[in-house]
Amino acid sequence: MARPESKLKEIKVAELRHEVGARRDMVMTVNRRSERRIIPCGEEFLFEKLPVGTRVIYPPPPLEPLADADQAIRYALLHPENQDPLFAQLSPNMRVTIAIDDISLPLPQMRRPDIRERLLNQVLQTLADYGVDDVHLVIATSLHRRMTEAEIRRIVGERAFKQYWPDRLYNFDAENRAELAMLGRTAHGEEVWLSKRAADSDLLIYLNINLVPMDGGHKSVAVGLAPYQSLRHHHNPATLRDSHSYMDPTRSALHRSSDRMGKLIHESLNIFQIETAVNTRMYGGMLDFLQKNEDQFSDWDRTRLAGFQWTLRNMSSELRRSLLHNYAAPYGMIGVWAGDTETVHQKALARVFQQYAVPVKGQADILIVGVPYICPYNVNSIMNPILAQCTGLGYLFNMYRNKPLVREGGTMIVCHPLRDEFHPEHHPSYIEFFHRCLPETTDAVELEKTFEHEFARNPTYIHMYRYGNAYHGVHPFYMWYWGEPARQHLGRVIAAGCEEPEVAARMGWEAADTLDEAIAMATSELGRSASITYLHLPPLVIADVE
Amino acid sequence: MSVSRKAANGARANLGRAAFYDLDGTLVSLNLVHAALFMLANVGEWSGRLSHLVGFAARVPHLYLAERRDRRLLNTVLFEAFKGVSRDRLFSLGEEYCERIMIRNLYPRAIELIEANRSAGIAPVLVTGSPDFIVAPLARHLEIADFAANRLVYGRGLATGRLAPPVMAGDEKAAWCARYAAERDIKLADCWGYADSHYDTAFLAALGHPVAVNPDRRLLAAATNRQWPVIRFEKAPTSESVFSNDDAVADELREGE
């Protein structure tokens, strides 16, 4: 039962225990007595001894979730930033479009009710109260795969699904020319295309989840509801090379470009942005040991870890994948803001950094990361080598502000088995990209010049994107470009735990059977005094490198 | 080569690349047995029809076993049922079957895909085990210039029940595609192939871009194993076509470059 408006108060997160200054203890150094460390490696979790002196960066503990998420949402809708409350912007007969973040976040998927369901229920109720009938719900997939009916039902909830699916609740289709509108060009010549339904609406409401600081802001609408014609202006090697890092919007050319587009969109559209932030409680219950400092493991934690490893090792790959992808995280909502996009996003960003940021002194010679079983583009699917590359070099390398965690010319060790394994219905163009394009060149600029347009306009891939559940034909290129800043910065990339060395070689990486071997390979060149940093996952951490 | 010729309305497109389409189960939601039954049920007077249908029914166990063993054998057994039917009658029934049944059962999105491929300079070619008297009118309807189909042998204007070699099934489809490509200086590596049955695995494997369409269990396993894309066509489209606007999009993209 909702409380009367007069009794609503802004709910604040208990912040005292999470001051950034108190986070020095999130960085520890391995000594002789230190426990082994958990390292994600595809669909397994390794438990490996790291060399003495290795610096391990831990994610901060989860912030306390808001005590009453529904009340906080209601408060945000009634007290938006730099805009009138949602109800005050409504009138009967107006056309409203609600765009919703797709399945690519949060990762893993969150327990029900999903934040998007909570947001939708309140927004739809407000619209109904004010007689607004012309409402469409669009999943902002951009060039991602179409979400299935079951996936959509899960994130929007039964109420919205029953009322709107399938005529007024659907996936955005970036190849439906009749449903696209060009709004103009930015001062930099970037074409701004958008969903026609959104562009023709009197009010566009965007429901966002910020899992990392890269998400949200102008990027939500300018990317989520845009086709290839728009995305190619910032999803390209030149722009991404100028992004330091993706997690620092102030120093990211990608964000500058999407901000320019977003501002142009705002000139012609009335947008009510709702942004939320979640804490880092990825694993709870029987798996909560995954988020602990291993030095503080109890016997029960070690037993559970051993049991978890044994179970994963002894399952068929299909069953293991199904088990992992069906796991739902007990994320807690740590903030919700509504109103003007830029103001809302600044507040959301501050909260996200409050959750993730850890101060770190200096860069390392060698950075170790573990690529887990999931990334934004393989939910309920296979983590293929291109996505492993994107997660390692694209996302995990970019988990920094100011300077990368590894020095220029340094070595990055990426733990992943790198199997030549693709999902034929989700990632068809990835297969051709991997087997046809990468053998010719790994140079992102060359790939863009030679192959990108052909893949983007390939009729079969377009068909599979529109009517199947395939990522757009151009998507593997974007995944490859995503790793471009890391490729420009690093001297070597070594895949540890690699099962198929030819896969690593095709991507320009070296292969090692084990993490020990990878570290030995790295230190053989840099010397035994080389500094090593391990970025501990899960959950997530952003290093403020001094 | 079983059949390789220009359809009446078909203008030969840019043949730098080709897309080879299987027919039954791939472009159309029917199979060869359905077509055979239609033919035999309409082949002449009622007594003749009865005789053909009874003959066909007697062949059912043989057909079942043939289907389990080899697609080529199935075709051979199935076409024996047409023995004694006049060539003219078969071609006239083929026109009727195409017009009344087949066109209505084409997957709408399959047609979109053919057109989109054609717009992208990938010329369509039908490669099917169906008989030429059915495939020819369909190829005309789809404006597909070239096709390979099975041909009956005729004696004095009547079908002998035998198929003229090569019988379009299994490896023979791949061999036909290779000859077709070689004659036109096309690289098979640049060609696309679409089929639905595990009997077409060799045909798909011969092409650079194989796609499993509504695959049966064994083709799906092969496609997954060989990392071939999988497409599923449905009978009723749920959204309107946009490929007619593809040129407009291409123009806009060119403008932006």
C-alpha cells in the first residue's frame, strides 16, 4: 500500500561505512601466509595461489539497499530533478513511449521483482490515473538481440506483460526503416536516428539501471533506441581509442559523442529519465563466499567453494551454463532519480562511484583478470572468444579512472578457456567474423574499413536480427573495437587456462595452460621484480589509480 | 546438370555471388510427398486417380524405409508413382499446384530474404529434389533465373517413373552447385546456402555461408557443431517488411560516408 504523498520522504543510503577514504583496506598484498584467491575463468572458478607481493584489489562491500524501494521510486516520480513531477506532465490523449533497458544488465540477472518491473508498475499506474492510453513499451535493444517473450515477461513483470504484450510491448527494431526517424546532425556531423515511435511521442520515459558508470545518461536514449546509422559514429576504433576510460564519462570520447547526440534529441523530444543504481550484492546465500576476502574464509566457506568447483567441473557444459545463467542475483537498489537526464545522471553516477570506486596507488607491470561466464552480450548464451576478448580488454581493462591499472606496454593476463564455441542463433555473424575476418587482420581500423559495412548490411544477418534472436551483423566488430584502447596500451596479452591456443593466437594473444605458466611467461620478460595486480571479481570494482 | 535455364520472367542478376536455396521445408512449408499426393489425386479420371493412389499407398512402407536410409532413394521410389502419366498433364498439374498450393505456403520471410539477398547482389538459385514441373512455375513466380530440380524420364510423352541423372539429393546438390559456380566463375566460398534437412549437410558444407533453416534434429546438431547460423521461418509474419526500404537505407548510409 503506497503511503500518502505528504508522508513521503527521500530515503537515503547509510553512507558512513562506505567512505572512499576508508577503502584502503580494499587493496591488500599477498604474503606467504595468504590464502589462495578465487579467479573466474569462463564457467569455472579457479582457486589459485598468487605470487608473494601481488596486489589484490577487492570490490567495496555492497552499500545498504534502500529500505523501501517502491516508496523511493514514488518519491522520485513526485520530486524529479529540474522537471515537473511525472503526473504534472500528463494529459489524456497524449502519446507516451516508455523505453526500458534490455537484458544486458544487470549481470547476472536480478531476482524478481526486477527494478524495471517496480518502475513500470508505478509509471503505468500514474499514466492510467491521468487517462493516458496511448502508451507503448519498447525494449531498448539497439543492435542487441531481441529478448524472448519469457525474458521480457521476467523483467517487466506479469502486470505490464499481460496488459501490453505483444502489440504495445516489443523489442526495438533497428532495421525497420519505417519505424526510424532521422532527427538531424550534430555539430560534429553525427547523424542522429531514433525510434520513430519515440520521436513522435509527446513524452518519452526511459527506465534505466546503472550497473556501471558507463551506463545511463544521454547514452540510454541515443544508443538504446538508435540504429547502425547512428551508432557507427561512436562505435568505431577512432572514438574508442580516445576513451580513457569507458567507466569515466568525463574522459570518454564515446560518451562525448553520445552526449552530443542526446542533446540534439532533447531539443526535439520531451524526455523523463528515470535512473537507478544497484549495489554489488551479486552473490548471496550459498554463494556469498564468492564476494569475501579469501583470507577471511571459514572452513564452511572453503567447503562450499570446493563443492561449487566440483559441481561445475562435473556437469555437462549445457547444464553448467543453464545453472549459471539461471542464477538470479540479490541486488539491492541504492538509488533512484527521475527528471532531467543530465542532472539525474550526475546523481546516479555519484552513487555508482560511491559503490565501486577504490583508490589505488600506481600502475602495475602485470594485470591479472578473470573473465567470468557472463557479459552483457551472452545472457542465456555462450561466452565466445570475441566476447571474452571484449570482457577482458574492453570492460575489465577499463575498470579505472585517471590511469589504467597496468602501465603502458605492460602485460595483461586474462583467465579464460577461449574455446572456439559460438551460439549459432545468438551470434551468427561472430562466427564469420572469427573465422573469416580475424585470420586476415586483427587491426580494428582495417577490419572497419574492409568488412564492417558488408556485415552491417548482410541480409541474412539482418533477417536473423529482426526475426530471430541474433545480435546485429555488425555487433562482433563493435566487440572487437571495444578492446581497442587496451590493444593500443598493452605490450602483451596472455590467456591463462586457455584450452585452444589457436583461438588465442588468432586474436593476437599468447596462450598458457595455467595461471602459473602465464605469470612465468610475463615475468620472464619483465623480470621477477615485476609488479603484479589482480583485479578481484566478483563483483565489480573501479580503480581510482593515483 | 538436371535443369539450368532461364525462367521466362527472370532477368539474370549480378552473379558475383549466389544464394542456393533448398525448397521443401526451407522456402515452403510443404514437402515432396504432399506434392506427389496432389498430383496423383488430380491426375485424370477418378478410376485413374484411384489406381495411382492405391499404388502410392502400397509404396508407403518402401517410402518410409527409403526416407530413413537415403534421400536419393526416397526420390527414386517416390517418382516411380508417376509412371504412365503424360508429360503435358504433369506440367499442367505442376502449374496448378504451384498456383493453388505452393505460393500460398511460401514462408513470407523467406521471400523477404530472397529479395534482400538479391538487392545485395546475391543472385538466387533453387536447388531442390522437387520435380521440374513444380519448380519451374515457382521459379517464374519468384523471378529466379536458374534452378536445379529432378527430371522424370519420358517415353512417347509418358513418364517412365525413372529419374534422369543426376538425382538431386545429398552430395549431388553440392556437385551441381560446384559446376554451376565454376561455369560462372563464382567462388563457392562467397555463396550462401539455405536448407532444412540433414540430408543437405553435404550441400551446405560445400558453400562458404551455410545457413540451417528450420533445421530437423540432425541438421540442428550438425549446424551447432559446425557453427552454422540457424534461421527459423514462420508461416505468418508478425511485422511488416522493410526490405523494400533497404535501398533507401543504403542511400542514406552512402550519404553519411
